[in-house]
Amino acid sequence: MKILITGGAGFIGSHIAESLAKEGHEVIILDNFSTGSMENINEILSMKNVHLLEGDILNYEFLLSIMKDIEIISHQAAQLEIGSAIGDPIKDAKTNIEGTINILEAARVSNVKKIIYASSAGIYGEALKIPQDEEHPKRPQWPYGVSKYAGELYCQQYSLLYGMNICALRYGIVYGEREWYGRVLTEFIKRVVLEGKPPVIFGDGMQRRDFVYVGDVVEFHNIFINEDWKGFEAYNVGGGGSVTIKELAWLVIKLADSSFEPIFEDTEEGRCSKITGRWRIPKELKCLELDISKAINKGWRPRTKLEDGVMREINWIKRNPNRWLVRRV
Ligand SMILES: NC(=O)c1ccc[n+]([C@@H]2O[C@H](COP(=O)([O-])OP(=O)(O)OC[C@H]3O[C@@H](n4cnc5c(N)ncnc54)[C@H](O)[C@@H]3O)[C@@H](O)[C@H]2O)c1
């Protein structure tokens, strides 16, 4: 099949591209390289069935010009830094809302059969019920969650109005090889494994988070490449549980075979750590844990144990330490 992957040079998009290319599909990677990188896709670009288009989802005419014969769109491109979205909500909304509408409109005009939309658990906000199922109220805590949810609502609109088949996958915290530097797991790995320093935890470390390995996300995503569905659907894609940030820090220490103990730092929300310089997100969630029963009913299950996935990420960054020179916020 001929599949367009927006954001295909990014962390998750490049894993999707690699897997679909290996399955023999014709893969077109579209990326503006704002956060994506050639290093993520260099290897697969040598395959005959992989093509790279450098371009922007904000350029509607360009999107129209490349849609011919596309059968499926996997829309992964987004602005996804929570801090940047708070600092520049207009840019965030442009990329995540206008960019998504451009994709939907170009797909409609060009009769694309299926769209898979990368949504986020960030649309739910603080958990009112644990775990959070797909019906959980949507009360995002940050502009990023608002823009990702708005993208989803436009997907629903296009499905309602034009009968388009669109599926939203609400990822938890995706981790694994090629993860970008700035989020909590990468901070811990960089400090402990690359710098030989103890991890720094904001607050008491009892915040719960749902981590899902990128390879498992790709497996679930690809079910929708191979199967058909009608109308709009939404699925949580999580790891099947949650860990506290404190447990995560201890896991990294154990896997790095280190004798450190975590440092607990009472950095105020919205301020930077005095030790690492890392910014603490305002309105931090107490708990993010997804109910993945609906995805399990589709015959999928996250197969990678957190400690195995984290070990793979550690081994990857040891081989590629230059990938985490610049922190994203
Ligand atoms: N990483 C996670 O834990 C996570 C969690 C929930 C949802 N998501 C969603 O998954 C998707 C992929 O996230 P990721 O972690 O791989 O991020 P990423 O930053 O690695 O990938 C995003 C890609 O989109 C590209 N891009 C950004 N703006 C673009 C534009 N205007 N035109 C063309 N390309 C553009 C970037 O260059 C990058 O390659 C996003 O839609 C994100 O909202 C990610």
C-alpha cells in the first residue's frame, strides 16, 4: 500500500516508517525537520520503497500536490513540547490544529481511504478515575492537550460530514530508541548512564505515569494499516499500568548498575531545577494511567516490560550519546 507518514523523521514516525517499509509498503515520509532528524531515517532511506519529502503540513497546496494515490495517512507530525505550547500557544495551535485540518482537507479532496491520527493521553488532564478509559472527561491541563484534542475533534467532524475512516490513537508516554531528550526518563538515563550522576526527582516522586514502548505502539498502529473500519474510532495506547517517578528513577539506577540514590528537589512548578536546570511543568499531573481494555479487545497487548524497554533505550543512547545534547521543553 502507498502510505504517507507525516512527521516520519521523528521519534515515533520513524519507527512506524521503518516497520511499514520492512513489510513492503510504499512509504512516503513527510517532515519539515523542525524536531525530526535524518539520523532517525538514514538507514531506511536506502530502501527502494521509502521516499522522503521535505515539507510542511501548514502548506496546503503542497499537501494537495503529494496526495495522489495515497491510500493511508499516518499523521504523526505535531508540535509536542508542553513548555513551547505554553510559551507560544499560537504556534502550537497552528501546527496541531491547522496542520491537522490541512491533512484532513487534502485527504478528503484526494479520496484517501484511511487516516490514523496520533493523539495523546494529554487530552484527559488529571485522572478523575484510574485507569482512564476512552470515555474519561477531556480536561487538558496544557495548550498542547487542547490542540491535540481539537485535532481529534476535527477528525470526528470529517468522519461525520464526509464518512471518512479515521482512527485516533491516544498514546501514553512513548519511550524507546530514538526518544528525544527532555522528558523524565531521558533525564534520568542521561544523568545516571551518561554523566555518572544521581537522578533528580521533582517533589516526592509519587506522580504516576504510564509508559509504553515504541515497538508496542507501532504494533498497535499497524493493526489499522492492515484492517478496515468505518467512521471514527479512538483507542488508548498505554503500557497496561503505571509506575511512580520514584520507581522509574530506581529502575534506571538498577539497570545502570549504579550505587546512587535519587535526589529529591522541591522545585516549584513552572521553575527550573537548581541542580539540572530542567524546567518543572506547571499543573503537573498526579496520575496518568490508561485503561487499554479497548485496545486489548482488538487483539493487541503491550509485550515489552518496562525494564526491557528502558534497557534498550539505555543501550541505544550509549551508542549514540550525541543524540541528547539539546534538551527539549
Ligand atoms: N512521544 C510521546 O510520548 C507522545 C505521546 C503522546 C502523543 N504523541 C504524539 O505522537 C506524535 C509523534 O511524536 P514524537 O514523540 O515522535 O515527536 P517528534 O518531535 O519526534 O516527531 C514529530 C515530527 O513531526 C515533524 N513536524 C513538526 N511540525 C511539522 C510540520 N509543521 N510539518 C511537517 N512536519 C512537522 C517534526 O520534525 C518531527 O519529525 C505527535 O503527534 C505527538 O503529539 C507522542
